[in-house]
Amino acid sequence: MKEHQRMLTSNAMTVQRISAILEQNGIPSMIKDNIESGRLAGFGTAQNDVDLYVNSADLERAKAIIEDYEGDISTF
């Protein structure tokens, strides 16, 4: 089994926010910013090209936390 699994691909702002929520809940995450990598290499990528990875053991818990978060913001 892979040590880390991609949990989400979205824009940088969304991925940063979800990463912070996971960190607050004790789940470390890694961000792979393909936009910044492409910019540094001299070419562009799609706007929603930032990946969020979590440890495989934390994946189900992370999904549940994010589902709760999405439910909270949809009530505004």
C-alpha cells in the first residue's frame, strides 16, 4: 500500500485551507503545487492543479473531517 495517497486536487486556496483544517485535527498533509512547479519551469498549468496528500492510514478520517467542513460551509 502506498504511504501517502492523493486526497484532493483543487485550487491553491482550497487546498491550503483543507490542509490547515487537517493539521488542526492532528492529520499531517503534503501539498504538491503543480502550478508553482510549472511557473518555475517556464510553462503554465491548469488553475486547479494543486494536490493534497495524506498518509494512507489517515485517509478515511481526513475524508470524514472534510465532509463535516463542507457541510458547515454549505449552511451559510
